[in-house]
Amino acid sequence: MAQNKSLSTQEVAELLHVSKSTIYELIRRAEINSYKIGRKVRFTQDDVDAYIARSRHEQSVQPVKRVEIHSALLKPETISGDSLVISGQDVVLDILTNYLHQSGVSAQRCYLNSFEGLLALYEGRVNAAACHLYDAEEKTFNTPFVKKLLPGVPVALINISYRSQGFYVAAGNPKEIRGWRDLARRDISILNRSVGSSARILLDGQLHRLRLDAGEIKGYDREMSSHLTMAAAIAEGEADLAIGTERISRQIEGLDFIPLLEERFDLVVRKAFLESESGEKLLAILRSVPFKKEIRHFTGNDYRDMGKIMAEV
């Protein structure tokens, strides 16, 4: 096969003997390189070969070091050592971690959802927790949850980006889904995220607002591991609707996106941490021109307030 041939997601899945959903999950975790032509995700043979080589530990380039932190809801666990640990599931945080390494900070990543990340920050198991949780009663993001989950802890909320949150639907929107009230329709099936995820909390808040019983929503108990795998499943016809961010929808063929609200994506840190050398470097990186320039290519996000302290609690 020619090394410069463009490979589709299906072709790469067949080469690696995995499902398309697995390939999308590898992209989400930045474990395999890809590029886009319009809305289509494409790979080169070199991308596939590099992934195979890394999986066999044959490549010298070290990936971002990942630490396994169990859910704070299930098993408290203390982080040892002097490393800076950043929790969250956005690839921008992986890039931030690499910049911190380059500035001399021993930084690590864990991939807890927003709710679990805030609990881990409260327990002192992480130094920074990404958060994008919508409070349906106060109609605002993050601050209400921070106040409730970190009682008495002085923290600052530093903006990363704004992202459009909405519905993933099949291309052409054959069910003519328009908004939240379509959740009550009997001909609509959904896919869901795990308890504590931003999408799950957003959905539950809207169900409560509309006085809808979760048990009556077809597919409510079908949980997916990520926005990417969920979007891929919608594109493949496994359900009619799922909640996620616009950026992911741009990576999947056969998918349309219905925007519903703009979410604020913040990094929550203790105020005392901001006064440390590592905290000062983290804030400086978020505000630096090189870092902002590198992450601009992630379409679907708005970085107008990156590095700005949005609130202090």
C-alpha cells in the first residue's frame, strides 16, 4: 500500500481489527494521528504504522504520562510524589501538560469527568480539575457546583474555552429533532454518558425542568464512554440523539449537530496553588501566544477568555 494513500476510518479499523468506535476513541485520546478533509477523518499509512510501533514500545518519544485515579465516588486514593496532576477529558489539557513539561514542571494527566475531578480536587488528589457543568436552576456553568463540591476551599476558575453543546443526530436529521422537548417523544431513542459527566448532568437538569421521568426516555440507561464513541454510534444508526460538543461532530461522517447552548469550560485550582511556581507557570502558559496559537486549530471552540480568572470562590 502506498505510504501517502489516504485511509478512511473504516479502512484503519479493518487494518487494526477493531471497531470504528475504537478508532474514534484512539483519536480522542490522541493515541493515533489523523487529519480532516472537510468533515471526513483521514489517516496515512505512516499514522497507522506509528500507532502500532508505539503500542509495541518501539518508539522513543514518550507520550503524556497518564496516572490512574479511581473515581472519587468509589475509592479515595492519595497521589504520591511532587507531580502536578491535571484532571479532565479534553485534548487541550494534554497539550497544556506537554507545555508544562517543557517549562520544567513534572505534570501528569488523569481523565476523570468534571464531577469526579472536583471531588478529587477537594480531596487533594489532583491540583487542577477541568469543569463544564451546567446548573439548570441558576442557568450558569461551574460556579454553583464548585461551591457545593468544594465547601470552604478557596479556589479560582480559570477559563479554557467556550464550546457549543447540543444534540448529535443522523445526517439530514430524519427525525426532525429541534430541541429539549423532543426528549419526550416516543419515537426518539437516546444514548447517555456516565453519572457525573457534564452531558449526563445537563440532560438530567433538562429532564427535571421539563418534568420528564428518566425511566420513560428510551435509551437513557445506554451509557457510552466518550462524546466521540457516542457520536459515532449515532452516525451508525444505533440511536437517534445524544448530547455532546460541536467539535466532536466535525470529526464524524454521517452526523449533524443541533446547537442548544454555549458551555463554559474552566480549570478549577486552589488559590494557594496559583501562588506556587507551578501555578504561575500554568497560568503563564494559558495566556501565552504560542500556546493559544497551537490550540486555535481545534475548530468548534472559542478561546476568547483563555487564561482569564472567571470567578474566585
